[in-house]
Amino acid sequence: MSVDSTYTYADLRRWPDEVRWELIDGRAYAMTGPSWQHQAVVLGLGAQLRTHFRAQGCRVFVAPFDVRLPHADEHDDTIDTVVQPDISVVCDASKLDARGCRGAPDLVIEILSPSTAARDHLVKRALYEGHGVREYWLVHPLDRMITIHRRADSGFAVPEMIEARGPMTSAAFPGLTLDWDEVFADVSSAP
């Protein structure tokens, strides 16, 4: 694999499974193995989201789960942007197929890791904004902060930052209330 080359979803599907990859505008990014704390937050958050969104007819997915973001109507093999958000919520079942999701999920959540935080804050924020994601959350697991990018008109509004403690009610998803203390319970109680 060459650093200067660009790749497509067809290329990505041929690569060995030992390393997970994302493609953003054809550029390949190796994904690091998540820490146990990262996984504990994904599981705690995913469980609460699933309970709420199942009743709304939406589906909640955790990585690895391919989200293909085409520029137009190109064939899957030529798509050059394929990401694996930590958590994706998809409310339009027509976007789901055997390979994952084709098109923007309604909600995307990334649990930040030191090796990917800059890309999540900058590159992926712009990517999700451009593809029409309704909300993009960045969960900072060490300092228990959440940055929420919420769609307003044609793009994201000024981000909201909240402390990940106690209950939080979502402005964009009516009826969604999360208990952040429960999300972080397994991380907080670890030895």
C-alpha cells in the first residue's frame, strides 16, 4: 500500500482483516485497537441508545460497521469514503444492506482515542457535516466531556459542549435521555 495512492471500497474489501481500515476521500487510515475503557463506554452508551431507538424504528450499530459515503450515485466499488464510527444510528432502513450503511446515519458517535482525536474533530466532522448527519457526538472519555455537533440549516451549528455526568436529554432526538453515570459505570469502578 502506497501513502500517495488513493483507494476505493473495492480495494478495501480485498485487504486482510487483521487491520481495520477507513477510507476518507481515497486515503487509507489504519484504525488502532481500542482500549478496554473505550469499549466499556461504547457498550454502555450503545445499550442505552438501543433501548430508545428500537422503539423509534431506528437501528444502532457499533464498529466494525461500514458506513459508505458516496459523492453521488456511484457504484459501491468506486466509493472512496468508508468509515467505521464507534456508534451509528440509522433511522432510514433503505440505507442498510448486507455490507452496512450506504449514506449518512442520523447520529454518529466517536469515542475519542489519542491516536485518532484530531482526525475525529477535524476531518470526520467536516465529512459528516457534508454528508448530512443530523448529529455528531465526540465523547472525551478521560475528561468526561461531550462535544455535540447538531445540524442547523445546511451545516452544523456552533458545537455544544457538556459534561458527561448525570442525565442528558437530547434536543435533536425527542424522548432520548441518557444517564452518563451509567455509561461510565464500568470505567469508573475499574481497579
